[in-house]
Amino acid sequence: MAASVPSSGKTTGMSGPLSGYRIIEIAGIGPGPFAAMMLADMGAEVIRVERAQSVRGPAPDTAHWDILLRGRRNIALDLKHPDGVATLLDLVEQADGLIEGFRPGVMERLGIGPAECHARNPKLVFGRMTGWGQEGPYALAAGHDINYISLAGSLAHFARAGEAPVPPLNMVGDFGGGGMFLAFGVVCALLEAQRSGQGQVVDTAMVDGAATLMSMFWAMKTIGMFDENAPGTNLLDTGAHFYDVFECADGKYVSLGSIEPQFYAELMRLTGLEGDPDFAKQMTKEHWPQLKERLRAVMIAKTSAEWCALMEHTDVCFAPVLTMSEAAAHPHNVARGTFVELAGVVQPAPAPRFSRTSAQVDSPPAHPGQHSRQVLADWGFSADRIESLIANGAVASA
């Protein structure tokens, strides 16, 4: 089972490698919150700024459902109110970074774009998260992960031979090509700002990130190892018989990735195909479809548990295909603490791991405006000003 992580009640990360950094997150969905979660997991003090209109009463006693909001406090501002804008800019003066995920031009129209923020804090790292980027013919168009990875040249290659492309959830655009690149870019800019004393804008586009994630396949294409016009026939896209998922007798699936010759030899031995001349020429691509069918017949003859008993802890390059719940309970993940339980909710633990400045989840997800008073007080606002901002609607408190 997942390890339990108590809610420490801390408001800033004190042990992670980003401890001491202050980041403002303008509320959004998907990749922005994911980047903010990563930064908070690593110890940064991240303040999420919600819309004042999102506060609809006192915050419930239970944590918010959205795991992506963990580890940070929440303040609600009306950014269409002049005092709400003034409040945000006062916070910017004390921050190391800000991240936002609006369409291009929205922050500028609100009066809190890079120019206004850098006028108040020249060292600020201003992280921007969009699908298409800040410029280009698509820049102002709506879109979602499926669209960004399509234009990036990624989605076309998530397909079996003769079948339509299958969107890989929204992991490649939103989270891999978006949120992770935003977090990486912000940390890079924070490091540079320590040397130069100057902030800068980090333009993170999911189409750019998803394209970058395809770098290895661009290299393979260059040397003729990846046919972009024949999806599902290549080494890593289910074309090879030794790199795929296979159904077992119990209807469950296992994965094989026996690419290297020594790993392939182990696969042949454990499947009883050792010495079969049809399987001798592993990399003869024209034989892969027939060999796939033969191997599929072998794999479906045993249950997934039987294959685990045979292949786990060997060099076949094998693993059972697990659901989220199954993954949280698997002995390897339990041993590593890959999943934790926070406020009764099982979820992935912070990653990666550090030998000295360990990352941790400081608090469960907060509700809009749950910490408005506390954040403003901790960031130096007087009690009178806080109450005035709440009274005139510039700030909402749950």
C-alpha cells in the first residue's frame, strides 16, 4: 500500500532543493498547476492566485479533490479590480517567479504582463504556458493536448499498423511537453537570474515541448531506422514482436521490451522458442508481423501471474501492465514509496529524489481563497489593508 504522508501544516517547503524560492501561480488548469505542483514538491513556496469569483463560501473541512493543487496555499483576487491588480503587483515585488497559462495578451490586458511585473521586480522569472506559443499563426486559437501533439508531429506515431492514431491520454502535450517544460524553464531562468540579477520571460508552448520529446525519433528517421509513413511497423511503435504488450490467458496484459540481443535470447529461452529458426534473425523487419502472431499465441497460453513468476527479476525486460490502483500496491512501488497517501487520497510521490534535500508534499490541495488572509499577512500586508481589500471585493477569503 502507499505510504501515508501526514499534513504537516507547513506553509513553505523547508527541505526540498527549491526551499527559499517564492513563486506566484496564476490559476489555470492542466499543465500550469502540474508545473506549480512540481515546484512546490521541490520545496518552493508557491502561492496559487484564484479568481475571487471562485470563492463561494467558507472552505470545506476536507481537502480539494484536485491532486495537482497540493503543497501550496491559495489566495483569491479579482484581477479586474484595480486593488486586486495592485495586490498582485505588491506580491510580485517579493516573488522570484510567476507562472501563468492564459492565451497571449490576456495578462497584458489585465495590467500584470511582463512589462508591469518587471517594472516592480526586474529579477522576476515570468513563466508562460500556452499550447501554441506566444506568436505564430495558431497563437490565439483555442486548443487542447490532442491538437498540440498533432501539430508537433507526435500523435501521428502513436498508432498500430493500419489503425488510427491513439491519443496517449493528455500526457505528451499537457504534462510532458507542457508542465514539465515550464517547470524546467522556470528553474533554468531562476539559476540564470542568480548570476545576472535579471529576470526574463519563459515562453513554454506545448507544441514545442511535444516536438522536443520526439528528438530521438528525428534522429532515427535520419538514419533510416524510423519510417514516419508506416506507423506501427517500427522498432518502438509496436512493429517489433519483441517490443509490445501481450494478452494473457486471464485477459490481463504484460509488456516485453527485449531489444538487445542478450535480452532477446532470454525471451526466447523463457518462452520456449530458443533454437527456433524463425526467431533467429531478430531484426529482420519483414518477418516481424508473422513472429508477432506466433509469440502472441505463446503468451496467451499462460496467465499474467504465470508469466510474472517466470519473467520477473530476469533480463527479459518485462513488467505486468498495471492499472493505477494495481501500481500503487505493487511490491516494487511500495518498497520505493512511489505512491503516498495524503488526506486519505493515494497519489504519486514527488519525483525525482535527492540524497540531501529531500522533496515532500507539505499540504493537501487547498480550496479557492482558503489562505487569503494568511498569505497577505505573511507577505507583509497590514491587517487594516487586508480587511479593506476583502471589504471592497479585491480579495475574497473562504
